[in-house]
Amino acid sequence: MMAVADILLMLLPLGLFLAWRRLRPRAATGPSPGLVLALALGAAIGIGAAIWFGKEGAMGRGEAYVPATLSPDGTITPGHGEPRR
């Protein structure tokens, strides 16, 4: 099921482009200003989200990575950062 979702997400930009080419007025020589603005806002939101996600999950300076561990009772402690000693 994930492979189908991956393929559909990969083909989405092509489908949007083909729909735009099919539905745009013939006299138009380029994309409408509204479409350009929507694409620019989408790109800015995507870049901002990527920066926020990178900062949110990043370890701080002076921290060492401690890998995930499996305890005898079967619980998993996820990997995390701890201050260096």
C-alpha cells in the first residue's frame, strides 16, 4: 500500500502540470499570477517546515548520541542525546 502512495505522490506534480496545461486559456502565455503566488507560498511553507523540523529534532551542542536499547522486560528506550561527560 505504501508503494502505491509513493508512486501517486511522485506522479502528482506531473498530473498537476498536465491539468494546468489542459485547463488554461489558450491566449495565456504563462501561468496566472495567482498560480505563481500559490506555488511561491507553498514552497516557502515547505522550506520553513523543513527548517523547523530540522531544528526541532536536532541535538544541542555538547551532546553525545546514545543509541536505542532493549531492556530485559522488552521495552525499547529510543535513541537520544545526553550531555558529554
